[in-house]
Amino acid sequence: MQQQPHNGRRKFIANTIKGTAAVTIAMAGGSSLLESCAGPKTMMIPASFNTSFDQQLLPYTYNALENVIDAQTMEIHYSKHAAAYSKALKEAAVAEAVAAGTTVETILGKINSFSVKMRNNAGGHYNHEMFWQSMKSKTPDNKPAGTLLTGIEKSFGSFAAFKTQFTDAGKNRFGSGWAWLYIDNTKALKIGSTPNQDNPLMNVGDIKGFPLLGLDVWEHAYYLKYQNKRADYIENWWNVVNWDYVQKRFSAV
């Protein structure tokens, strides 16, 4: 067998060392070959919308959304269901040694690193904190304006078409869950739904991005007034959407 010339062997060894060094740098560096192959980066969450573990005060009285959401449902939903998510989230954070000051968004972005209890309750707390802010007293002919309306019309053809698609996402979610309007990592407006208390911020599931509007379609959100008529609940819910709040979220990303 013919031996490889000394110069050839030296060149081969040098190239191997360079390749190994390049891989080492790629693994150690924050942005390099490995990261560039990983696909689009996760969208940055606007700091003004960071969520703490504490339940915030409801921004209106329990009866403020009457004729759409009755006062008894609002009180039970806020003071029992949502409060339980906040409490259990704090318990999970202690058990799983989450650093003080960590935002809920940070946890959701790597939720596969945590327990099922954390996933259910971090999601439930985040979703409800956003849900309360996304509603206000009933407004006739309620619809968005400005850049949000323009974006919706560009993405879905018209506001009416958007409402139909979003409504279908809520009606057709099997069992309990949420319907979402969100911005994905390419800055495109999208509609989707998630089961249970999942949401688009989680690094699991089929939809990922920054949520702008979420609709709770768990039965506890509507059953006292609407019984099994989820479609009627969704139809009436459009009258209390706080489009100013949704616009603020849209403008922040």
C-alpha cells in the first residue's frame, strides 16, 4: 500500500484541526452554524406585556359584561378558576426552583423543560390574565381600527372573513381550549386554536408566535348562561372585545 506523502498528511491533519475548531466555536457561540440551521428565531416578547405570577385586579366589575357574560360566571371564573391557576403556578415555581423575577413568558418559551403542572398552570394563568384585558363593556358594531384593521383585512380578506375563521377555530376546538389571533415568527397574522391551557408562546404544539387575542372556550367560561351553545357565546363575545388592547399588542411587535 502506497504511503501518503508527508506534506499531504500534514495538510490533512491541519484541515481536520480547523474543522474541529469551527464546530467547537459553533457550539460555544450564541449565533453560528448550528443556530443558523435551526430555522427562524423565536419572536421577542415586548417587555411591556411581561406577566408576573400574581393575579392582577379585574379591570371592570363582575357585571360589566352583562348580556354577554353574566356576573356570576365572571365572578366564579375570575375568583375561582383563574385564581387557582395563579396559586398552582407559584407552587410549581417553588418546586421546580424557578428564579425569582422570572416572567411567565420565559417559562412558556421553554415549557417542555418543566412539569405538566407547570405547563397547565403557567398556561392557564397567562391565558386568563390576557383574556380579562381583551374585553370591555358591550359596544355596538364593535370592530378594530387603524393598523390592526388594515392588517386583518390584508391577511384574511375582510374583517367579516376574519371573524368567521376565528369563530370556527373556537367552535371546532374539540373539548376545552382556546382560539387565537397571533403573529407568527415571520410577522404574519394567523388564526389557530390550542387544547387545554396551551398557547402560542409555548415551544410545543402546532402554532407558535405572539398572541394578540385569545378566546376561552372552556365550558366554565360560558355554561351558566349558554349551556352547551358555544356558538352563541362566541357570537355574543364579539361585542365585548377590547380592540384597543389588541391594537396595543399588535403595535408592540
